[in-house]
Amino acid sequence: MSRKCFANCFPFRKGLINQNQPMLENMKHVPFFQTSRPRNPAWRAQLFSAKAVGAGGVLRRKKSDVHRELGYEALLAEVRARGFHLLECGDQYVIICNPGQMRVHC
């Protein structure tokens, strides 16, 4: 690595980060899956028309499918609007279709 690249790669050198604050407070989280392309409303309708939704059950979808077809922000908004709970485990999103209080035991 050249000295020029090393100096330009660190935000401290450019004054982008205040060195008096902890590093995590200065970082902005921008999900890699945010995109401006249109989403698939038919996929969303199919997801939330499953029998498990009406029965207070559980939905599980692969994260890559959600990001491709709907987008994380849209999924989160839909889950919140319905009062459901969204969990992330490994490469899956788990939606608990029950607006009741949720407790995680372990």
C-alpha cells in the first residue's frame, strides 16, 4: 500500500471524523441493499396474504429474496403498520404475525 493511499483511506486524515468522539458514534449505517429501483407489490401482497398471517402464525423468508423483491425498508414499514414483529436470524427474516407482546427467553 502506498503512503498516499494509506493517508487517503483513513477518515481521520481528512477531518471527516471527530477524533474526540468514539468511533461508532461517527459512523453512519447505510444498508447495502438500499436501491431506488421499483419494488414488487405483487410479491408483497402474496407474502401478507398467506394463511399464517390471518391465523397469527409465523412467516419466514430468505433475506436476499426480501431485498430483491421488496426491500428492507418496505418490509419493515409493512410489518410495523400491521403491529407484527420482525426478527432476523442468519439469512432469514422471521415475521411473527401476532401484535401481542413478545418475550425472548433465550
